[in-house]
Amino acid sequence: MLLSRLIGLSLAPDQERLLWLAGSALLCVGVTNAAWASRDVVRRVSWALTASIAAGVARFAFYVGIPYAALLAGIVTLTSLGLGPAPSRGVLNQGALVAGGAVILMGAVGWRYRREVIALGDAPGPLLGPVRQVAGRPWSWVWLLITVIHQQVHWAFYRALPLLILDDRYAGGFVGLGLVLLEAYADPRVRRDLADPGEAEFLLLSASLAVVTTVLFVLTGTSWLGAGVHFAAVAGWLSFVQVRMRA
């Protein structure tokens, strides 16, 4: 395979998949920790147009480019990514019921979370801080779509590699979910934001969506249903925040 030829080693397909998985995770952890260590510099240049474009290109290359390169190299397949043939109608109906219940549950838990934080008098941060930052801008829906695409492709890639290595959709799906959560927690910014109720709210929403997406993939074998739930949930939050801001 591709890495075997590049590094001049004879690797079995599963060994090469492990290298792709480890390399992607280490790259993400290394970059996020380096960015945190140099956050004062990053903060000064973050609003420069050139820096913003470069950061956007880098994020796209990581979240979408690496999985696409792995697909072209035969490391993963469309089916392992959840992009293969659609499942049967019965399976989709089952997945849709689970998805609907999950969205209702997340909404109820989110509402209750907010009420509890306010009741504790912990001076909660702004409702869904990261969403609120972009909600009033004309490109907010573009941001939403790009965020969903990045996360869904990344999560699918981290499910696909363990799935192919273990030859088990259930084990592969949940191993991939664990890696996604560990990778996120390795980011110092995430650990800092978890201490702020307003910032933590959006992080917990993203983590919940990662769990729901994984469950739907395990049940149905497709990533499209989870992506639809992800977009609908975040779009609902964005609309809610926009209404609150105009009130």
C-alpha cells in the first residue's frame, strides 16, 4: 500500500491502517498542543485574512483530505466509511426512530443543563458560546455546514479504520468513538472550555452527537443518517441562538 511504498517497509494492510490512524491522531494532538503553547501569537494573527484562509485550508486538509487520500490509497472503503449502498427500509426506519428519540433527549438534557447551571448561580457563559460568536454573521450557515462536514468525515474515518482492522462494525464503531473523544480531550483548549458552562455546553453537544452518530452507524451501517441528525441538531441550536439574540 501507499505508506509501505513511501517508507520502504513491507506492511500488512492492517498494520498500515494502524499507521494511518496513529499518524492522524498524533498530528491532531501535536498541532492543537502547539497552537495552545503559542496561543498569544495565534490570537494576534487569527483575524488576519491570510491567516484565516490558511487555517481553513489546513483544517480541510486534515479533516477531509486525509480520509480522502486513505480512500484513494485503498486504506478505507466507501462501505467502511458508511457511504456504501443504502440499507433496507426496515433498518432505516429503525435508525430514524432512534435518531428522533436522540434529538428529543439531547434537547431535553440541554434545556435541563442550562436551568441547573443558572440555578447554581455560577455566572454561566453565553448560551452556546462558539455558536453565538457566529450566529449574527451572514456566513453563519456556511460555518455550520463546514463544521458538520469536517466532524462527520473525521468521525467516519476513525470508525472505518478500527472496523476494517477488527472486522467488526460494532467494535470498530465504538473504538473509533473512543479515539475521537480521547483526541478531543487531549486538546488543552477543550479541557479549558469544559470548565466554563457556556463553552462546555457546545462541547457536550458535539460529544453527544458523536455518540449518536456512532450508534446510528452501528445500527444501520450508513453515515448519512447520523450526518442528517448532526446538521439538524446544530441548525436547530443556531436558529435558537439567533432568535435569542434578536429578542
